[in-house]
Amino acid sequence: MRRSFLTALSGAALLMLGSPVSAQLTDLQPGRNFSNSNAFGTGRSENIDIGDIDNDGDYDVVVGNGGDGTAQLNRIYVNNGGFQGGTPGTFSDGTGSRFSGVPSDTTRDVEFVDADGDCDLDVYVSNRGTTVNDGEPSRFYRNQGGAQHSTVGFYQEDTDGFWGTLISVPGADQVFGGNAGPWRDFSCDCDFGDLNLDGDIDLFHSSYGPNIQGNRDSRVFLNDGTGVFNEMWPWINAGGDIKTHTLDIDLVDLDSDFDLDVINSSRDSQARVYRNNLDLDSMSWSGDAFTDITQSALIAQGATLSGTNNYECEPGDVDGDGDFDLWMKNYNGNTDRLLRNNGDLTFTQMNSWIKGDPSVDENEVDFLDFDSDGDLDCFAANFSGTNWLYTSGLAQGLTGGQGFYHRNGTSSGGSQASWQELPVQGNTSTTLDGEAADMDGDGDPDLLLANDGNAQNRYFENVRGVPDTHAPTVHIMTMQGDKSDGSDTIIRVQLRDNANYYVIGYYGVDLIYTVDAGVENRVRMAASQGQQFQGVIPGGIDGAISYRVEGADDNGNAFASSTINYTQTSSGVVLLQNLDSGTSGIYGKPYLELDGSFAGGSMVSISLCAASPDSIAALFVSFASTPTPFRGGLLYTIPIDLQLDFASDAGGQVYFQAPWPAGLPSGVDIWYQFGIQDATHPKGATLSNAVKNTLP
């Protein structure tokens, strides 16, 4: 099932790979690709992130401010496209209303994440502390859509509600004491990913200590499924080094075994690699959860830090072989290095892969395909001076010896990319972070810059790019064999594409399965992060099961995996079975999900995503199912025994939670399906998928 990233490249590029010696880098879109389209916000802006806060189909922006200076407000900017009815790729400062009442902070990192699993993006900020010796709590802002039953895209601080049990945190650092709740630390970067593969998003919290002394532990917090993060301690092997000068971490599967490993950059000490030891059969850690393998992965390979200022590590498949290589910022003095993933959890430093490195102090790198040729180009944020683009020559047939990455605007150092791509105006501030995503909906990636020193933050619009036509590819996928234990079957898939990992995490990916060649059941797969997704085929099914994975990138470039077949025999009961019978509306097919044990008195939740916003959403319930054609779809809840009327919020969501009634007999089948008013649909309404519930 492993397929090379090169399968996504054009036929012409593949032909060129046959004669790499003569390959030369060409400017595919002559002229500067990027224009200084927009300036938004000022501050000591340390970090920036993109996400769709109001579920209207475009990317909004959050900026983390304060950094190494005095405390400042973090700010949120709403894309004027979508529900706003304005021009996509222009932004309005929504801080006063959407971040109302949030405190000023000294923020080093900011992350969008659906921490509580209610179909909208919450916000997490990592803070460094206001004095040398006093840390500051990292904070959560909860999106008020979804389970909050208020307006999606508006936030309230709920730091106390998200932090749970503490184990290793000293009492003096705890805000409330009692080994629970928020705590003070010095953090530059925290990342979210499903570390134990239980379907929700966990937190890896890094620390560099007061005054970047490297004397504080990094920590792991597991999500309990409701958005409460409880500390797991110890999480590393005895002797593992977790007191570092960490400024950046990334959670990706480095060895293609489906669990997320950890790579960090450390300003004044060796970057480290932590291997995840999760056992996928038992879904547990039998010993150390993670092992520090830096010695074998990097040091023994000669891929070691020399000098200081290793601010950033960035994973990406730069050579097209399917696994994650690592771009290490300022790794040998002020020279960047690429570390090739050898596929066995070792990395080789490839000095020839980057051409024209200016050898100056730079702060951050981000992958993007700005010329839409199918490979990963790179943006480098300069700590003091000029930001740079590097054009990848992979799609044009260049070899590693010729250099995969060529700095634009120079012919020095072997670079073949003498042409300029970035604008002159607004490109010489102290840029501490850059993000790359299609902000204006025209099919190519744009750039967002977070600048220090109270300079203007910038939006560089990609004006010469062409729409991306390269579909994602499947790197690896679960190959399920025959089984007879009646348990749920978890299917995982990893994708590769010509985009960075955080954009890929927003892709819509579905698991489709049939039983005995019957109706197709479609399950929306959850993003585990690290370009990985997972979905569940419910247990208790007897029969021949076939499944595949389908999805598309932000531009609608679709992919489909091959179909995998297995046989399952059991005597169990399928608690929930998803039936794909919905019809597409303004945001695709509305998706109904039920969650709970369905035991008397226990809490059961019903959620609906991707519905028409601000519309009537009727939940139909039936105790017998006669599937009936209805407005272009199939209505499973005929006859309708119960109807509950809701109103979707501005993000097209409905969320309802209530205790399950006691006394219902075991084995009863119940069908659920939403019908949603949708003025954009030719039939005036859409249907969600149907869900069949067999009571335990």
C-alpha cells in the first residue's frame, strides 16, 4: 500500500527523472509570485496559526503576541470571505468581540485545536512568563459553538476547565494547588496529536525553563475524551533527556508504524527524537511510553548540532520516498541542514540538498508548493533581515546532488533559482513565524508573516500561482485481516501531499465500508495529526467486510485508496452503525454522530456538523426502518416515530446531550437521521447520514 509521493507528480516530471544529469531548475511562473497584499495587526508577534473558526469554509487567523517583551493581547482576524460576505483573503480584527475579556500574555505559540471534540476550533496559547523566574500558565480559549450552544467563532477563556490532573508539576508552580488545574511554566511550543490513538487529541507541552536555561521537564497530557487534559508521568525511559532548550516540537510518525513520535529543536543543545512505543494490538503502553533514541537516530549518524540557535525543526517528505525528512534551522552554525529519514529511525545529514543558504540567523521554516508543480517548496523566516523562498527541484527532475532546494534571488552557493518570488516591501522585518495556506480560495498557497518589534504582520498573496491539481496520495493504510473477536476495527491512513502537515490535518477524509456487498456506510475519519486519520468499523458485524478511504484536499483534488477485504465473525452487538444516505449541501454532506454507552442514566450526545447555517434541523427517530427516497436522498427513518426540532448555529452545527432513559429493552434497533432546511439546495433541504443504534 506504500506509494511514493512521486506518483502525485506530472508525467513530464517523471520523464525528467530519467535523465537527472541534464535537469535544470526553471521558473515555472515568471515574475514575483507574491505581492504585499495586506498588512494586519502589530505587536511583538511571535506565532501565527490558521483555521476556520466559524466553519464558513475559509481560513481565519490567530496571532500570538507578547513574546519576549511585555504582555500583549493575542489577536484574532476573521477572513472576510465566507459568512462575512466580503473579499476572501482580506481580514478584519475580531479581537474586541470574539476574544472579549481575554488577558494579555507573553505568548510564544498559539494553536487552533478542537480540544473538546465538538466540531469547532478552540485556541491554545503557550506562554513564557513575565519575569526571569516566574512562569505563566498556558491558556485555553473555548469556542462557543458546538457543545456550548452559543455562537461559533466567539471565544471565552476556560483554562481552568481544560487542565486536569497534575503529577510531576511542583506545588509552587500550580495555580490552585491540589495537583490539578493550570500551572506556570516557560513554553515556546506545544503541539497536539493523538498520542495514544484513542480518537481524541492529546498535548505535548515543551518547556525551556526560566531564561532558556533548559532545566524544566517537557510533559505529556492525555485527553480524557471530553477535553480535560491529565498528565501522564513518567512518559520517557529512564535516562531520557527531557530537560532541553526546546523552541519547537513536531508530532509525526517517523517510522511508519502509525503512532506519533516526537522531534524537537533545542536552541543551545542537541535536538532530540522520542520514539512512541504504543502497542497497536492492545492500544496501550506496556512499558515506557516514549524512548529517547537521539543517540542512535542522530548522534551515531553524525547528524549533530554544532553551534546554537536551532530554533526550528520541520517535517516533510522532501525527497519523495514517502517518509518524513527533517529541515533543521541553524543546525551547523547558522547553516540550515536537511536530515534524510532512512526509514529505520535513523537520519543522515544531507549537506548537498540545500543550495544558496545565506548562513545567517533565521528563525522558522514552512513547507508549501507555491508554484503548484507537486513538490514541497520552503519559506524561511529570517530573524533579522530578508525572508526567503526555496524552490524545490524534485518535480523538475533535480537530484539530491544537484540540490533539492534552491534559494530564490541568488546564484551563489550553487542555487539555480536566481529569480525573485517575494515582494520587496514588507519583507525585511524580524519575522518570527510564517504560515502557508490558501487564504483567498484561488487554489494556491499564500503566506502569513508574524513580525516582532511591533512591526506590521503581513499577508503575502500568491498572485501568479496556478490552482493546485495534485491529489493527495496514500502513504500507508491499515491492512485488516480476518477476525473473530467482535471488537471494533480501527482503520488508519497516512496521507502525503504537496502541502504542509497542518493544512493536511484539515482535509475531509472518509472511511467507506460495506458488509456482504450491501449498502455503503460512510464514516468521517478523525485527524490524529501528523497527516494521519482514523475511523472505526463497529464490532459485532458478521460477514464479508470491504473498506476503502476517500477524501480530497482544499482544492477538491480527490483521492481513493484501494479496497481491502476481510471477514469478521462474532456474536456481539453493533451498538452504532453509520449508514451513508445523506445529500450534499453548502458544506458537503451533513454528518450526524452519536456517542455514549446507551446504558440507562448515562449521558448520550448527538452532534451534527456541516449543515446549512442558521437553519431548521429536524432529527427524525424511528423504531423500524423502511428506506424511502426523499429529495434526492434516502430517508431511513420511515415511519417517523419521533421528531425533535433544532436550529443549527452560524457554523452549521447542532449539539445535544441528555441522560439516556432507563428501562429500554436490550436489542431494540433505533434509527436516527437529520433533515435540514437548506435554501442553497435544489430540493430546499438536505439529509444527514443515518445512524442505526442497537441497544445493549
